[in-house]
Amino acid sequence: MFSPDWIVVGAGFTGATLAERIGSALQQRVLVIDRRDHAGGNAFDYPGPYDILVHKYGPHIFHTNSKKIWDYLSRFTEWRPYFHHVLAHVDGRYTPIPFNLNTLNDLFPLGMAATITSSLVETYGYGKKVPILQMRDAQNEQLRFLADYVYRKVFENYTMKQWNLRPEQLDSSVSARVPIHISRDDRYFQDTYQAMPARGYTDLFKRMLTHENIRVSTSTDYDSIDGLYPNARVIFTGPIDEYFRYEDGALPYRSIRFRMFEQETAYAQPVGTVNYPNEFDFTRITEFKHLTGQTAPGTVCVEEYSEAYVPGKNEPYYPIPTEDTASALRPYQERARELRGKVWFAGRLGDYAYYNMDQATGRALALFEKELSVLR
Ligand SMILES: Cc1cc2nc3c(=O)[nH]c(=O)nc-3n(C[C@H](O)[C@H](O)[C@H](O)COP(=O)(O)OP(=O)(O)OC[C@H]3O[C@@H](n4cnc5c(N)ncnc54)[C@H](O)[C@@H]3O)c2cc1C
């Protein structure tokens, strides 16, 4: 009988990293459970039509500036170098985003683009990234015009579709994710390390979780095993409000409906993702072949429709970072502190934080090093 020292709830990046560290570095037994019928969390991928690797819960592109996180994950995968490119459909053209100097040349008359470029470089410096909401307060009239244009054409409606909130209502960390980039670098991310796991995320997770001290049980909800292992410590990476039975109120999340479709053409679009800020109900279309580098006679794409999270109906994908949700989270953080030593919360849903995959991994590594590795 496998008698675990630890229960890790959730087999995404957070849960898998903690299970791997506890199993191999602490040499303690871990039972990882996930209510879904697979490991991998939101990064789960599988071979779809034409054998193209598709991401069930939306496109996931790995990027990080942290050598530590890169080195850690590189123990479990080889990588395929990949720079993500995104176009937005603006004023009838497909133009590169984040908005940069190439976008400026693409959308404005040449003379005007040149003058605005000079103002941008003089005011902020070449290579800088400036949040749109910040540029809207610029002294220079042309820069205010540009910020206003980008706000209206690229940012405002996309944000409304994605979050059902106005950009000003969201935490500034969200709007900072969509800056104006004073550069000709068209890549969507500028991180030092950008790549896709060569055999996909599911393979990476399999390698992380294959260890004599680790057992994985999918299609297993925490409720169904709660109390079975009274001496085991618990790491919970599901929604923190759900753990506490919503006693301080339900936290809001954003969900997404994915519509996957295939086409009998080599490529459906020129880059990995095309955003549609102003047209249609979906926010963006991603074509997986660009991400995986596979060749096939046909192709597979996914459209994303943001929607409200309704428990039992869809999945809580995004915590919603606003001042109100930060206050609503506090009582739960207080409850979590009281349980420490027995139960820990981490991850996008456990911390209620808008983490990327590298941040989820980094948070898990830091929790392990600071608090868990000293436990015996
Ligand atoms: C559409 C979309 C696109 C994204 N694109 C990117 C990207 O390009 N690059 C990037 O770096 N990041 C991206 N992310 C973010 C990325 O998905 C997260 O950073 C990552 O999944 C966080 O890992 P996690 O382990 O904290 O959470 P998750 O991956 O959400 O894993 C939590 C797991 O816990 C399970 N669980 C919850 N409650 C219970 C319970 N009670 N019992 C049992 N199991 C439970 C869930 O089923 C889930 O599998 C994207 C996210 C979304 C939604």
C-alpha cells in the first residue's frame, strides 16, 4: 500500500514541480491528484487532427528570463526554439503587436510615423516598453494621440471581451502586459529563454512525475480523498475559495470557451496567433503548427471566447486582478496562514495570481526551498 507523506492537489506546473521536489529531493512519498482525467493542468496537450499537438486549454508558449527555472525544467524536456509572433486585425490590416515601431510604419503615413518615432525615442528611449495607460498622460500631444489610438484600436475592446472590464478597472500589472514597444523587435515576448517543449507539455509532465516516490491519480477530486490520509501534509493548487467552501464569499474568475477547427490547407494564417480586438465575439485565433513546427497537409486552429466563470459549468482559468478582488482574497490568505505547517496553497488558483507557467514553477521552487525542504 502506498502511504503518502504528502498530497498534492492539482497536477499543473505548480503541483508537478512541488511533487517532483518532494519526491526526489526530500525522498518523501507524494500522492498527486487531479480532478481532470490527465496531468498537466492548463498546459495539457495531445495529438489532434493530422497528428498535430494541440493544447486543450488554449495556446501555451513557454518564456522566461530566469535561468534557474529554465535549467530546472530542462531536466525534463528538450526544447524547440520558438519566437511567438502575433498580428492584430486593425483598420482592415494585419499588423504586428505588441504595438511597436513596425506597427507604426504599417498603419500611419510614413512622415507621420517618422515624427512619432522620433518623439517616442526622445521621450522614453529606444528599446523601452511603455504601458499604454501611462503614455496617455504624456506631455507630448503626438504621444497622447498615439496612446489614444492604440488604446481604442488594440486595447479597449480586447480588454472588454477578455475581462468584461474596462482597462482602468484592472490591476496595472495586467495593462503593463500590453505595452507600446519602442523597438523594431516584432516578437511577442522578449524573454531570454523562449521555446516549446520538443515533445510537448504532457511529455514534460510525465517525466517530472515519473519517480518511485510519486503516484498520480487523475479523475480524483480532493473531496473524494479528504480525510483518507490524516497524517499527510497537503499542497492545494486548486481555487483557494473552493477549499474553504466559499465561507468568505466566492472569488470571481474568467473562463474561456475554446472552439477547435481544422482546415485542409498547409497554413491558415501567417503567424501563431492573430488577435481580433474589434471584430467577432472571439478574442484570438491560434494555429498550433506554428508553435510545434510540425508539417502536415492540413492544420488545426483554436478560437477563444472569454466568458464568465460559472461553477460546475466551465473552468476558472483566470483570477481577475483588481483592487476589489485583492480585498476579497485577504480573508482567505489569513485562513491559509493559520493552516501552514499542515496545508499550503500555491499556484494560479491557490494564490489567486495571474501567473505564467514560469512564474508558477518559480513560485513552487521558492516555496519548496524556503518552507518545505526544511521539514522532516
Ligand atoms: C488560455 C490560456 C493561455 C495561457 N497561455 C500561457 C502562455 O502562453 N504562457 C505561459 O507561460 N502561461 C500561459 N497561461 C498560464 C498557465 O496556464 C498557468 O501559468 C499554469 O497553468 C499555472 O499552473 P498551475 O499548476 O498553478 O495551475 P493549473 O494549470 O490550473 O493546474 C491546477 C490543477 O488543479 C486541478 N484542481 C483544482 N481543484 C482541484 C480539486 N479540488 N481536486 C483535484 N484537482 C483540482 C485542476 O484540474 C488543474 O489541473 C495560459 C493560461 C490560459 C488559461
